[in-house]
Amino acid sequence: MKVLLTGATGYIGKRLLPALVQQGYEVVCCVRDKSKFHPEKFVRERIVVVENDLTRMETLATIPKDIDFAYFLVHSMSSNRNYEEQERQAAINFREALRKTNVRQVVYLGGIVNSATLSKHLTSRKNVGEELAKGDYAFTALRAGIIIGSGSASFEIIRDLVEKLPVMVAPRWLKTRCQPIGVGDVIRILTGVLNDSRMYGKTYDIAGDEILTYKEMLQGFASVRGLRRFIWTVPVMTPRLSSYWLYFVTSTSYMLASSLVDSMKVEVVAVNSTELNEMLGIEPLSYKESIKIAFEKIEQNEIVSSWKDSTISGRMEDYKIAEYIQVPTFGCYKDVRVRLVDDKTRCISKIWSIGGEHGWYYGTWLWNLRGFVDKLAGGVGLRRGRTRVDDIEAGDALDFWRVLYADKSEGRLLLFAEMKLPGEAWLEFKMDAERLIQTATFRPKGLLGRFYWYSVLPLHGLIFKGLITKLTQ
């Protein structure tokens, strides 16, 4: 049987895909950009990948006619303030495109919307479900609240807050109740409801057994990590101040922080999750058990997916990576440095471990300062880090860079800057015989861009010289 999987490059999609393959399904993956889709080898050999954009109806002709089931996992809390209409239109387009197929069931993962008053984000999730439910197929809607797992946005934000702040003076929405669920349970439920006629035409909330406030979640996380944290809530923090608080302390973007704060004021408590768990024979993990498993994956360097690698965490959401792989030359400033390499394997290994916890080998404090300035300017800063310790794939976030191209056997890594700049910037490392060629390229935008380049030129001379020296030693 053939399953259509939208959102295959997303946090949930990347985890659901191997589970479907292991269960024997033939999976058709819908992606916007093939160049940043890198499933494992055993998965890659058993899937079909089609490229389309759900917001553009004309691209959906790539969907095969002979699909049996479909997942709608597309989700956006992007920098686009009009994401509500984008999400709604994507759902309509998807529904209409499926009329030309043999699909029997569509499974949708949305958000818990039981509160009388909903945030903009949760309202959008509800509207998407309502549009999808109008299709000529059996519709199954699953609604989740906070998803806990290595690399999830919720997990990483809680981790940032707890591990960085011994004392927190926090907004009063920390008293809001929610019902978290482990990502492993989400995947089991998503696969469990597929091709099950009992689920046709049904809507279920999915959640763990515990109802917790956000404050209790922070304290629970601290308990698992063996940390003591003091948290006070105050009523004086406005939504804007709360968003800035979340933005500067965690790795989230400001727009995402704003959307999260808006949603965190709304209770997301499930109403019928126990019924579904019993039907599927699932005993959900506790909140603390989910955290422990997440850290086991982190410590074993087995993070399957991370929200940070989604394009909504940076500035490339509306662009394809392939459009930036060809580094421009006309009208650009370049800093090119070449060094002989004594140990080619060691040099490439250093390059593939750059950023994140390893830092930038030389002048890391200057990189951190640049990241802090970027945060002040509304950029992503350095807090995204990297998903894996010593592996890089195209599409990954790497501090304030986006990986455009990564081929370890070739010895070439190309990064695109997602920091706030009056122009566009690339950083490339390329092995050529026994030499490492390191090239920083900047394409300025107007006079401000040119002024920026010359003003930071002395620092570039120091940083880039030190960087290539350390890489080739």
C-alpha cells in the first residue's frame, strides 16, 4: 500500500518516515526542496520523492494517483505574518489535489483546541483541520499539545531556560496547564491510526497522562537533570516583553517566540486521549521518562530531527537551497585564504565538527559576540548550534549559518549566513589536492552593505586567518 507523506523534512515527518518503511508501506515523500532531504540509506532505497509546494496548486500534479493513504504534517509558524492564510490555502490545495487520486484516508496532526479562546496559531491549526475534513476521503484528525523529544522546539526551549537560568522571573503564563506527550508516542499513534476503519471520520486529542503547568514542566526538567531552579511568576510582563524574554534566552526566533507566547496563554488539555490510547494499546510515557529518553538520544548522538533545521528557524523559508549553491562573483567582496594541509582526513574532520559546542577554533568569543549582536538586531544568533556533533547535511542549521552543500568525500562545505546583514554572505571550505581553500563571500546591498564590509574588514582578517590556521594544523 502506498502512503503520501507531506512534511517529510519536518521534525515529525523525519521520524515517521522510517517507521512507515519498516511497516512495509511504499512511501511517497512530498518536499519543497529535494536538495535538503537526506533520509538514511535503508529508507532512501524504498521511497519515492516528489517536489512540490502546497501553496502553489500547479505544483501538486506531482502527487501520484495511486496513493492509498496520506499524512498532512505541514506546519508553519514562520516569519510570514500571514501564515494563517498560507496554511489554510495549502490545506485547500492539498484537499483538491487528492480528488484526482485513489486516497482512502487522510491523517492530520494539528493542535489541541479545546479552549474557548484560541491563539492565532491554534486557530490556524483548527482551520486547517476543518478544510481537510471537507475532502472525499475518510479523515482522521489528531491534536497534540506539547511534544517532548530530542530536537523538538518545546524540548529545546525548556532545556535552554532550565540549563541557563538558575533563577527565573517569568511571565504568569507559566501557570497555564498543558498535557505533554513524548515524540515516540506520537509516532506510534500516527502509525496506529493508519488504515484502521475505527479511526475514519474521528478526531482525537493525543497526550500523556499528566496535566502540568509550564512551571511544573520546567521544574520537572530540572529534577531530571539534577538541577535546582527557582521560578517566580509576575503579572507585569506584557506579551511583547514575554516574547523578548523567550527570544533572548532560548534559540527560538522572535516571530516563533511571539507565536509561542500567544499559544502558551491557552490551556491545551486533552479530552479523549485515554480512549485512543486504549484502542491502540499504547501506554504513554510520563513527562520525565520522555525527557530521559531525549537525553539518551542526545548523548548517543542519535538526534533524528530537530526543529532548528527547519527553514522557519532562519531566513531561507521562501528559497530553495539550490538557488544559493552557485556562489556569485559579480559585485561581491571576497576573502580567500589557501593553506597546505598535512593531514587531509584530520582537516576535513575538523571542518565537519565546526560550530555548536566545538566553537569556531579561533576567536570563538568574537563569533559569540557577533551572535549576540545579531540577536539584538532580531536575527537568529548562535544559539541554534548544530543538530549532530560530527555530521552535517544540506539544509541543517549551523549556528547562524545554513548548510547549502556538504560532501565529506569531496571535502567541500558551503554555508549561507542567516544573520541580519545588509547583503548576503557565504562561507566555503574546499579541499583541492593537499590544500584547503577557505572563501568568505559577501554580496552587499546598497551603500550600507559596502560600509559594513569595510568596517568589519580588520576583524575578518584576524578571524579568517586564525580559522584556516587552526583547521590545517
